[in-house]
Amino acid sequence: MSKVSNHRQSVDLARFLACFGIVAAHAYALEDDWVGHLSLGLFLVLTGFLAMQSYLRAGGRYNFRSRAERLLLPWLFWAAFFRLVDLKVSDSPDKWQLLQDPWTLFVGSAIHLWFLPFIILATLLVKPVGKFVTTPERLAGILATLVLISGPMFWAMHYYAPPTPLSQWLYSLPVYTLGLLVGVAHPMGRAAWPVIAAAVIAIGAYLVTEAAPWAWTVFAAVLLFEAFWRMQIQHKVLPKLGQAAFGIYLLHPFFMLVTYKFAGPEVDRMLATLATFGMSWATVVILRRIPIFLRLT
């Protein structure tokens, strides 16, 4: 394999825009929305790709424990934070009940936190995929396998509607794995192969879900990644945007509550999106000036 490319600031922009899309999807609260799936898909492809880059740069070494611990602390902190928020604002008589559903152990006190334990577990795939997929033939085989297993996963997600976070994980695992394989395919000079596989996966998702609005987002997420990866843009503000994206994602449900509290439930959804995103972004910028919050955002 050739040397892996260095970090590109266009990736920071992609991460920031994907975060905005997720906030917008939550503000609009649409069923089977494509904006949220596309934004999440791009975030997942970026995460998988960057993880594989890190593995390849390290010559095949990947410290799962240190990376898991890096995500575990934010997960525990923000789970506790949103638990306190829930106790403050909830009128439910059972709000003091700690465990109503065992799956909430993987979610915490806010649904959006499902992403952190998913990434912790998903990083277990980085080293096996990196060690096994070392030839174009193996890359083709793994992509074909991913195409075959993604259909049943998307069918189960769409029709069975498993509890949170399983529903989110069923969508995320194939897309994250695609990101890992994009990270392998680029150094091999086979960047088009995961794009083709993503197109086939999207067609399969379209068929098994009977044209769900989000079905095409798997393909679009990989295409968007490739477009951003090829952008030759440099600006000192771009890395700061990328650094803020994770914290904005973690904080935005709180500021969504603030927005609806002061603007009312009938507030224009785009205004709610911009207000939520803006307040979250500003808070993250401030918090990241405090050393301990560098690890939490």
C-alpha cells in the first residue's frame, strides 16, 4: 500500500456540516427523514475512514483501550448531565426510576448518546478489517459480504423497529464499515469500489424497505465523503469547525429544550435549528477554553 494521505481540512468542514444536518433533523422531527440519515451517514463514513487512516499510519497498531476510554468519559459525563436535565424538566411520575429498559444502559439519559457506545464497540472492527483486507481481492470479497448482510439489517430496522439503540445501530454498522473499507480502498487505488458497493446497498435498502425516504442516503454519504475528500481548501477556521462538531452534537438537545422553552412549540423549525445550533456552537467554543472540557467535547 502507498503512504496514507495527510489530514485534509475539507474533512473538518464535512464533519461540521454533518453535525448541522443532524441538528436540523432533530428540530424538524420527521419520520424516516433523509436529512438525518444522510448527515449521520456522512459522519459515520468520516469516522470509519479516519479510524482506518490512524491504523494505517501507525503501521498496523491500534490501541482500542485508549480510544474507548477517550469516548467513555464524555458518554458518562453527558449521560449524567442529561439525567439531571430530565429530572428537572420532566413531569413523568416515574422519572426517578433508573432502569426501565436494559437497553437504556447503551443510551444513557438522552437518546442521541447512543452514538458514543456504538463507536466504542465499532472500533473493535478497525484492526481486524485492517489486518484482513490487504489485497484488492479481499476488499472485493468484504464489500460483497457487506452488500449481502446490509439488506436484512435495513429490513429489520424498517419493519421490526427494534428498541433504541438497536434501530440506530442497524443503520450505522454497514455505513461505518463502508467508511473503514473506504480507508483501505484509497491506498490501494480502488476508491471507486466502495462507492459501487454503496450504490448496490442503497438499491437493496430501497427494495427491502419499499422505497423508504432514507434508502439512498448510504450511497449519498459515500459520494459526499469522496467529494469533500477531493476538495483542496485551506483556512485556519476549518480545523476549529471540525473540533467543535462533536461537542455541538453532544450539547444540542439541551439547547433545543431552551429554544422551545422560550420560543414555544410552534416556532419555525429552521429558526429552531439555527438557534439550537448557534447556541450549542457558542457554548462549545467557550467550554473548550477550559482544559477539562477538551476531553468532554
